[in-house]
Amino acid sequence: MEKHSEQLNPHIKDKYLMLLKNTTLFSGISIDEIDKMLNCLSSQINTYSKNEFIFRSGESIQHVGLVLSGNAMIIREDYWGNRTILSELKPGTIFGEAYAVLSFVPAESSVIATTDCSIMLLDMKKITNICSSTCTYHSKLIQNMLMTLAKKNVNLTQKIDFMSKKTIRDKLLAYLSFESNKVNNPSFTIPFNRQQLADYLSVDRSALSNEISKLQNEGVLISNKNQFTLFLTN
């Protein structure tokens, strides 16, 4: 990671401050306070190329990652290289916080860049321990971190619901229904291509594509790459 590190100079900070203010982690904290806190939290920005690992399974994680630009994914791979996608990471998303809190526990998943991306790393120990400077909004930051962990727990519960379905069809429809409800619209775009969706649902790509074709023929949905429209059927 270090070979891609950028110094957090004023120009780079200004470039990302508004993005940080709109994240869950820094919600309710002013830009001026965020600016001050970045030094307190020993923040640094690393850049990664597409398909480069940001965190690897088995590593001890000391930092929380926050996506500034580009995209990444949290994945799990078995001994034979079969991949399961656990979560997609977009700009403003944080990751690694659970393992950073439990830094003595090796990570069981990896984070990989799916495009060229910039990642801000924040020292978890400095997030959870209020520093001698007693930053005004540090307690708010800790509250936001707890909120983030709670939301991720809810999302994990939702994925368990998808995975509990017995057939590919039921897993797919449960996931698509969730995405539709999330935007309150029968037409929506998912963050995965076909292979990524198959990995996310832990199913075979060909079998998934066949099921999507069947559902289209039955008039249940229309699909164009990662765009879907769902229809009510009798």
C-alpha cells in the first residue's frame, strides 16, 4: 500500500473535504472540524490500480478505509479461488472498521479495487480514543462509527435472507425485489455485472443467466446488462 501513498497536503484535502462531509462517518461535523480531525486521525490517501488488493485476507487490519474515488469490493475466496462478493464499495463508503476494532483478529475477507481508486486510511485507535486535543466533534465521530456498524449489520442480515433461499430463481428475485424497494421504483440499476452478481449470490454465472432469460420469457422482468425492470404477474 505504501508505494501508492499521497501526502495529505492542503490541495488534496480540499479536493475531498465535501465528499467526507457527506459520508455517514463524518455526518453532522463541519468541514473545518473535519479538516482539523484528519491530522488527529493520522489520515493518509493511497491510490490503487484496478484489480489491486487494498486489504488481504489473513492480514491484521489497523485502519478504516474510506473510498474517495473509484470503486472496490469486499470479497471472500476459498482455497480453489472461488470468489464470493460480500459488498460493493462506492465513493463515500467505509470498510474494514470491524477488523480494525478487532485488530488482533486476522481479516477473513479481502478488499480489491474494481477500478483505479483513491482510498483514505484512518487510524482506528485514534478514532476510538479521544486525543489530547479533545476535538469538539470526536464524540460525534464515534457515534457515527457505531451507526455505520449497525447499518452494516442490517445489510448483512438482508444478504443472509437472499442466501437462505433454496433456488437460484428465489435468490435472484429476493435480491431484485430488495433493490427495487430501495429506490421505490420497478426500474433500477444494480451495481454488479453478471459475473459479479453470480459471485454475490454464490451461484453459477451460466445458471444465473439462464434463470434471467427464463424470467424475461415469463414476463416477470426485463434485463439489459445491469438494468432491470420488474413486472407484477398473475
